[in-house]
Amino acid sequence: MQLSSAAAYSIIPIIRAKYGIRLSLRDYDELIKLKTVAEVVAYLKNRTHYSKVLKGISETSLHRGNLEKLINKNQLNEILRICRFEKTVGEHLFSYVVSQAEIEELLKFARFLAAGHPEDYILDASHAINSFSHIDFMKLASIHTFPEFFDFIRHTKFKTVLKDQVDDIQSLDFPRFEAALFRKLYSDTFKIINTEFPAAARTLLKSLFALKVELNDILLIYRAKRFYNLDPASINKLVTGIRYLLSEKMLKRMVNAESPDEILKILNSSKYKKFIRLYGFENPELFKNHVLQHQAERLIKISINPPVVMACFIILTEIEKENLTSLIEGVRYRLSQEEIKKMLVLTRKAGD
Amino acid sequence: MAVQSMKMVSITGDYSKLNDAVGACLDTGCFHPEHASKVMTNFTDFSLFAEENPFSERLQRISDFLDRIQKKPRIVGFQHMADKEADEKLNKFIKDLDNFEQQKSELKGLIQENRQAVAQLEHFYSLNIDLNKLLTSEFVKVRFGKLPVESYENIKNYTKNPYVLFFPYSKDQSYYWGMYVAPVSAIDEVDRIFNLLFFERTRLPKDFGTPEEVINSRKKALSKAEADLKALDENIKSYFAENEETIMQIYSYIARRNDEYEIKKYATKYKNYFMLVGWIPESEYSQFENALKQIDGIELDYDNPEQVKHLTPPTKLKNRGLFKYFEYFVEMYGVPNYHEIDPTAIVAITYTLLFGIMFADVGQGIILALVGLFMHKFKKMQLGRILIPCGIASTVFGFVFGSLFGFEHALDPLYHSLGLEGKPVEIMESATGIVVVSIGLGVVLIILAMLLSIISSIKQKNLANAIFGHNGIAGMVLYLSLLLVVGGSFMSLELPVGKIAFAGIVLPIILIFFKHPISDLIKYRKIQIHSVSDFFIENFFEMFEVLLSYLTNTLSFMRVGAFVLIHSGMMMAFFALAEMMGGGIGTAMMIVFGNVFVIALEGLLVGIQVLRLEFYEMFSRFYNGDGVLYKPVAVKAE
């Protein structure tokens, strides 16, 4: 990729301008005071950058799930708009975003299939992904068994994830399937970073994605210990093996840890210590987003590398999307304002 | 250019004559009331008029009513009527209006309902089923509405629930309009599924007939309702037009009665007598006296302002012709007090002059004058009247600088015919000279302001200020001496600097510094200084500010020259852009746009900057503007 063209660099102020209109602390403060999903829709529609995607949508008739779908659609469109502006930078990063959305769609179908009513998938299928993906997800509507599902996957770019899968089985090792899909995603992403981006951008991009993968691994190990009581051998099959702030030795110790508390202890002796001090580790999912937000916000402000700035923007829009999903859930289930606030990853922006 | 002389009149008489006296004051239209209690300083057992005004609420009611029928209130002379009669007539009109509005509201509702029904049904035009039968069926439920295009594609692949079927009747870019049907027992589940698919329901009217038939009948009903509404509007208009005179008579009666009560609040009652006090212009005294003489049992007395020093007479400005228009700017700053100089004429002359210099262009000046004329004649804007002389001044100075719509040499033939080589002043070649001349103009205007300050101080019998004030004689000597020393050094003049410094700078500074103690000594009063240290500190900083203000106020006039250069520079920039257009229509359009842009932007900026020079650099030296505006009582439509 040639980054010498002025157009490639002109994407930076555009991305920063887009980043500038993200939801502010004041918006979140107003949103968590609202009592119904309809009020949330009205606020987003009238006072935020979501007005475009919610235009013409009736506040009262919009279901929570549908609102989340629209927010997803908005996120994809926003990223696509940025990526299309400067194709030399955007094309490869957008393929990462699309692959991630495709994986989520496949996992969604797998859950419906595992639950015994695959027909219902079509009601929950993402409208947004169909416009960007080469995979025809509508075909999943006619699939009723795992072998049929595997056959479907074999005709997609994800065929390699099935190399260990036996065709005639009637169930799916879901964690392994999920881990294999994400391993494939990140291996493709790192391949693109190594081949398509210049050295200066490569280092920062790799560090950003490695941090994301490593945080996912930490979360996975923590959950496996806390909720599923998995043995180290099973956990080892799920982790990606890509390291950033943790050493191999530390990761091994975490996999072999006796309890979730021991994981926290190991993290406290690693380079994650400062993040634990800043954000706490009560909610590992939130911890992951806090750390990612911390790094992405820092880089989006100071980096002069278009691909890095764009990758940060992608990460930050994902976090905003997750924030809104948590907020909508909190409002829907009438949680208190404090409880909702605890579920959000918030940072101050100019004017707050 | 003056403040009109006033007389203070006192009207006394039997309390029963108060209404007549108030009526006469209203009729003359020149009485500016003053609280009588302020002159009854020797009496203690008088009372104020304390009756509640029963007409203020009536006035509000009729004003609201006039608003509702969109009529401007008008005074049609005072025709006496009983209060009850006025109330009854007003109530009847209000009731009639309520009825009309009720009918209008019903018709508007009907129109809205029919329009909505037609708009909704048009999406289902091709459906050939009786709507009433469909929507009132006992065993199946029908839902009409719109489904996003993507959801429609999803539904095609959904096979689990046999009732999840959507029948589209029309389509636009984002939605399919249609319906789904399900048995009563399954409708909740089907509704839930369609809800997940972003289906938005439309509630259709349960009319008899197919959508096409219902649309036709609704359209007919819509046309009829619209015609009825139009007829009703006409009816209302003619009804109130026929009764307009009666309504305005009621308004005039109520407004006058209300004003009478408002004036009575200024009166006092002593035993069985009343006293009403106010100001009238000296020139209208005989007319006022004649009007009051018609009432038996009242007495009229008058005093000059000097005899009632504790009261402030109101100010009525007396300016004629073009000068009168500039009262708008003077009133914006503050009305002069009765003993002050009216600065309107000074403002009129200096404002026009400065504006003309700063916005000098023959063509743009003419345009500005025409715009002013339009604003004055058709929009009744006060600012329009000021723009006319300003535009003319711009035209005059346009000839001096030789600019016509930015064409810097278009007027050359004119100058040649007058025996001149070219334009009198070439702006870009005389930039320094223009700035120096503008500072010189500033010096003249500041000295003029100081002279006015001296005259104003003498008029107000404040000799200390006239002689020792920083805008008085001492200040003027100081300012001129400073100019002489600074100017002399620039021009290398051989001046007796030591003598000038002592007599013209040090001595005036000492006099200004000790103005208050010297003033006390002249008046044979004890020197009033609370603290010597405070006195020196305060006066030191004040003196510093005074000296600084001489410098800043003078340099402030550089903006006059700066705007001459800016004007020329901006037009040059537009001409350069026009040249880049390569001739033809593009060039012409750019020149027209440039002229419009400069007239609008620079006209506004120059207008503000000149006003700033007037208010800050000049008014602050001689003018307080703390007077009370003369407001005679008269029945007016509000």
C-alpha cells in the first residue's frame, strides 16, 4: 500500500471528525435517566449521530432487538463509509470487519441449530451483513442438521476451521468451533497486516490486534475457570497463542491456575497491573473494553498512520455499539442508573 | 439641535372633577405625568389614588380577541358607552368567534382524517376486498402495514410458522406495503414474529367497500370539507369586517378608560381636592391652558424647571430634516438629560462624513441610498432614513477616491474633462497619507468633543469640570500640548519643549489631578478628602487612564483610513477573481457578486465601526445620556 498519496492521509482528519461526534458522557448521562426503550430511540434519533439510521423509524413500535440490529447496521455503514473513502487503507480493514460479522452470524445460526429450532434464525438474521458478505446467509434457512451446516461452511472461506470436525456427528463442540473461527480471523488479519501495510503501520497495527486477541484469551481463560471448570488441556485448545503484554510463561500459569482469583493475581504481576489499578477486574468483559478503549483513544489522537487511525476507529465504534447494547438492556430491564453506568465503558470528550 | 423647554403644570380642583381633568390631559396629547406626591413635600396627610383599574383586564381581553381575528387595534375616537354595554358587545363577539373556531376545528379534523385515510389506503389500492368485512371478521385478524425490503426477503425463507405470510400490494425504495392474516388463536405469535421483522402497523378505517371505493368516497368527503372550510373562512372574515367599526369603538372606549385610570395613579387626594402634576413643552402651554379652562372648578398653575430643581424634566428632542433621523442613534445610547447638549446634529454630520469616507464608492453609495429609501418607504425602518444620507456621502467621497463599483479608472474621463490628470486621491499610492489624515480627523473630532464638554459643563453650571476636567479646558490644553510635542518631534520642529511641557503638560496634569479640592476651594467649601493616600492612589490611576485614553482614542481613528484601504483591497480581490474567470458572463457575475458582497458586509461593518467611534471616542467625553424621554399621555392602540 502506498501511503504517500495525500488522499491516504486526508482520511485522518475525517476519522477524527467522525470520532468527535461519538456519544459523549453527557449523552450517556441523559440516556441512562430514560425509562423506556422508546425514549432511548427518541433521544438517539433526535440528538445524536444515530439520527440518520433511525430516520423514519417509529419510536413506539421499535423492538429492543431491532434497535440493536439498527445500531449494528449503523456501525457497519459508518466503517464502510470511512473505508471506501480511501480504499488503499480501508479495503483490508473492512474485510476484517466483515469477517468478524460473518463469524457472529455463523455462531448465531449454530446456537439456533443447537437449540433445535434453526428456522427461527431467519427472523434474527442480520440485514446489514447480507449487503457486504459473499456468503449467502439466506441459505441457512433451509439447513436443519449439523452435517448440512458443515457442508455449508465448506463452501465458504471458513472451510479450514472444520478440519478436525467429524461430519456425521449430531452436535457441535461450540467453544472449539468459536475459537477456530476467531483463530482463522486473526491469522488472516495478521497475514494482511504483514503483507499489505508499510512497516511503520505494521508494528502498531499488530500490537493493537495482538492486544485485542490477548484480552480475548484472558477473558476466555477466566470464564473457563469461573463458569465451566475446564481442565488446562481443554483451555489450551481454545486460546489463540498470540501474545502481547503477557509472556508465554504467564499465559501457561494462567491456564494452569487453580482458581479465577489466581488469574487475577498473575495479571497483577504482569504489565496489565496498571490497567487493573485504573479500571478494576470485577467485570472482565468491561476490563477488556476499557483497556482497548484506552489504547485506541491514545492512538487515534496521536498517530499519523492512516491504517492505525482507522483500526482505532473500528475498535472504538465497536465499544460504543456494546455500550449502547448494554444501556438498552439496562433500560429495558429497569436497572437503576448506577447499575447501568457500571455496565458502560465511558471516557470524557471535549465539551463534557 | 436642542432640547425643548418644558414647564411643569399643576392641576388642582374638586375631587369630582378629576375625571374631567384627566380627560382633558389625554385630549391635548402633550401632558407627561409626574407623581404629584413628589411636589407635595409640605403636606403629609394626602393620599394616593388607590382604585384598582377595572379596564386593564378588559383591555387584555379585547387585545387577545383582536389577535385571534388578526385585526390590528385602532383608535376611532371616543364614543361614550356604558361599561355594561361594552362588556355585552365584546362577550357576544368572543362567543361568535368561539363558535366559528369550533366549526373550523371540526372541519380541519375531518380533512386531516380523510387525508390520512387516503394516504394510507393508496398503498393498498389494488386490494379488491371490502375493508369493513376484512377488518371486522370474527375468526381471523388482518394486519395492514409496511415491512422493510430486507425483512420481506427473510420472510420468504421462513417456513416454521405457516401463518407468517406477507401479501404485498405496493412497494417503495425501503418498504413493502401489504398485509398478513392469521387466525385469532395464532395472531399473538404471528404479531411477535412480524415485530421482529420491523413490521410497522397501519390502522386503516373500517369503511365499507374496497380500498379503491373508500379512497374515492374519502376524496369526495375531503373536497367537501375543504370547500366548507373555505366558505367558513370567508364567512368569518365578512362577519368581522362588517362589525369592525363597532369592535374598534369598543376597543377605543376601553383603551381610553384604561388610560384614564393609569393617569389617575399619578394624582394625589388632599381632603376633597385632587392634584395632578406633569410636564408640557413650553410651546404648547397656551393650547393646554385653553383646554383646561373649559372645566369649571379646577385651577392650573405652572413652574419652570429651575423652580422645581428636585424633579427631572423629561427631554423632548427638537431636530429638523435629516438631523431628526439620527435621533435613533442618540436614543440608542441614552436620551440627553434636560440640561445637556443634544448631540443629534453632531452625530448626523460626523456619522455621515465618516461613513462616506470609509465606504467611498460612487456606484455602491447610490445603491446604498436606494436600499435606504426602500427600507424607509416600504419597510418603515428607521435605519433606512439614516442610510440615505450615508449613501449620498459615500457617492460624494467616491468621486474623491475615483471608484465606481470597484472600477478604479471608470471616472477618469470625468476628471480629464475637469482639467485634472486623474482621480484626486489614488488610494493604494497614498496609504500612509490616508492613515495620517484619518488620525488628523480624529484629533479634530476629539477636540470638538472636548469643546462640547466645556459648553455642556458651563450649561450645567459645573465650572470646575469646564475648567479643570480632563475634557475641560485643562484637558484640552494637555491634549493639544501632547500633540504639539509628539507632532513636533516627528516633523523636527524647533519648539520650546521645556516651556510647553511645563505650561501645557505638567500644569494641566496638576490641575486635573487636584480638580476636586480646587473646586471645593472655589466654592468656599471645606475640602472633602476622606483619606489622603486613597485620594492620591485613585487620582494617580485615573490620570494614567486619562493619558492613555488620549492616545487610544486618537489612534482609534486609524480605522477610518484602514477601511478606505480595505474597501479598495476587497474590490481589487474580486476583480482579480473576475479576471480568472476568463471574461464573459463569469467575469460579470463575479463583479456583481463582489459588489453585492462588499455592499452587504462592508456596509454593515462600516456602519458599526462609525457608531463605535461616535459612542466611545466622542460621546464618552461630553455626553451622559441619562435623561428621561418625554412621553405625553394619549390614547393609543397597542
